[in-house]
Amino acid sequence: MTDGRTLGFDTLQVHAGASPDPATGARQTPIYQTTAYVFRDADHAAALFNLQEVGYIYSRLTNPTVQVLAERIATLEGGAGAVCCSSGHAAQIMALFPLMGPGRNIVVSTRLYGGTITQFSQTIKRFGWSARFVDMDDVDAVRNAIDDDTRALFCESIANPGGYVTDIPLMAEIAAEAGLPLIVDNTSATPYLCNPIALGATLVVHSTTKYLTGNGTVTGGCVVDSGKFDWSASGKFPSLSEPEPAYHGLVFHQALGPMAFTFHSIAVGLRDLGMTMNPQGAHYTLLGIETLSLRMARHVENAVKVAEWLEKDPRVESVTYAGLPSSNYHGRAQKICPKGAGALFTFAVKGGYEACVKLVDSLELFSHVANLGDARSLVIHSASTTHRQLTPEQQEAAGAAPNMVRVSIGIEDADDLIADLDQALAKATA
Ligand SMILES: *Cc1c(COP(=O)(O)O)cnc(C)c1O
């Protein structure tokens, strides 16, 4: 903008990263369903491969449609750069990849998405990496878990599914003391409700599958880098601060400054791991993001109405939602995500496991699916589905006890959602 105004969120969610298509003038970002890009000449090709010039080589690395999405998410999160990938779980591996090596560990919150707990407690061991799970409300436990081999702290802004909000500024402070980056999964909050980078996070990861796309059409992920971390300060991040053998000895931090992490993620991460987002998927997510603020405001408004109604219902034992004044995390939520505590919460049904299963089977508008962040309202009994591979202790810690049902409140009429819950609770507790 010529007058130096900074654009608002609602404007950026529609415009950031995009301009009329240079070839055709098309106003909407075209789907570049394309793989390879012609080099002007041999010098141009060499400059691209040396990262001296930015351009397109091959769509496993970058693609014009996917690039618009990466820039849009980076802008909304207040980051220097971003890399899109094939799913939220791919984004987590991509976030860790430049930082980790055999024998290295991450200190992570116990309150995480079920699939993330499995990825961190089991699968990453095959790379020689490990995760140390700690209660992030226990500051001493977090500090004590960090050792010389720790390379990052990892948490979710609003944790899924426990109605938990992480004290991001405090975790950022502990990470900074230890010279480590803080990685925040901002999937449940979205940049509309929470800005982890403004609160001190180094990297933000997303499952774009959820609210950013918003309609249950495609899987995708994204890693945003704040561009603020000094990768050279400690010698702990040689992929970024020393000659990278996987990229003909380029010193990424020296050559690319605040874009070091993003370029490494593309030039080495996407090149060799291949967890690439496809252009059609990026297109759906770009369409979704255009209405992110409108949808999130309605998601939150509906979630508060439904949660307040459930809390008063005698068939319900408790509601765990940081958007309710009864939550232990209400005060923290107002600081971390002042526009609302998201639209995902759990409630405990009188009658335990059996009643929960009956409730889920009796709902009509709510769909029983392993997903969240859809325009449609969704329900799941975590203990018998997404969290069934966890031990009872892990289930409890993650807010997925056997008597708990998780809902992802959509953008329908709140009264219709309440009526559906009312009839299903009647059947479940009859
Ligand atoms: C869904 C989800 C993931 C994993 O994302 P996928 O796109 O399913 O791979 C990670 N973290 C959170 C908080 C999620 O909700």
C-alpha cells in the first residue's frame, strides 16, 4: 500500500501472495497443474540450482500455485517464509528435519493430537530421533527434560482434544534460555485466533487439512519460519549453519539469512523427502483461506453456545472447553487467543464408554469422523478411535478418557446442533 498502511487480516487472507496471473491476467490464482519449467538458458539453470535466483525448476520443489499458498500462510502467521507439504504429519517431519540428527531429541507436550503422539513416541525413533513428553504446565519438568542433545520444544497452541491452551510466551522463554527453537502446531487455533510467532515461537506447523481449507476436501500441511532464530549461535544446527553436504556445501544461514530454514526445507527437505503438496490441493486451500476469519468467528460463536448448553445439561458430567469461564485455562486462553478458544472441545457423558458410543451413533447432523475443522459439525469418541492405540495414562493426559466425546463445532445454526445433541443424549442416557 502506498500510504504505508499495514493491511488487516481479512484483506491479507484474500490477497497475500497473489497477484493477477502474469500470463493471462486471471484474477483468481490458476491451478498450475505442471511439473517442469523451461530454463531460459544454461546460465539461468545454473543460477536456479545455486539458489542465486528464485524460480521454478520442478514441482517436487516449488510450484506457482503452491507458492501462493505458502506466501499467504507465511503472511497470516507473520513469518518470513513457509513451505507447504502433503499433510500435517509431513509438516511435522519437515519442521524437525533441518534441526535433528541421530541421537537428538525434542521436548514435547503431553497434550497433542493422537497421531502426533504416535509419530513422536514411535515412528521418529527409526531416524534415531526421540521425544520426551512433559506436562508443559510444569515448568521445572520442561527445563529438566532439556539436555545437550535437545534440538527443539514442540507444543500445540490450543491442544486437541483436551481443551488445553499452552502458555506459549513461557515456553518461548524457556526455549530461548536453552538456545532452542519453539515449534507450535497452530492447527486448532489458526492464525486468526492465535499468532504463535508474535508470542515468541520460532516455527509454526499446520495441518491445512483442517480449518485453513475448512471443508474436508484435501490433506495438506505447512511449516512457517519466523526468520528470527539465529541458527549459527550454538553450533547445534549444522545443516543450517555449516556447509550442507546434501547441497554442495552451501551454508544456508550465511547465504540466505532469515530465509535459511525455508530454502533448506525446499532445496533439501522437499527435494529428498518428497512430501510435496499438489497444486490442486493448494487451490482448494487457497479458496478456503479467503473466508477463514468469517468461518472462525462463527465456529467460535457456535462452540460457545453449544458448550454453554451442554454444561447446564444434567446428562452431561462436564465440559472441557477453554472458551468457558469454568475452564482452568479460560484466563490463559484470553491472553493467547483473545478472539476465542477455538471450536473443538470434549465433554464427559454420564454413563461412560457405553453412553458415549450410543451418543455418537444417535447423532444425525453431527458426522462421526476422524477429522476436525470442517464447516460441518463432527463428533468422535477418541478413546475408541483416534486415541485407541495409546495407553490409558496417555489417553487421560491427552484429554481422551473413555467417558469423553470430542466435538468439532461447525458453522451451521447453533440451535440445530443443540437440538441434535439433545435427542442423541436422550437416547444415550435412557
Ligand atoms: C490433523 C492434525 C495433524 C495431522 O495433520 P494431517 O493433515 O492429518 O496429517 C496434526 N496436528 C493437529 C493438531 C491436527 O489436528
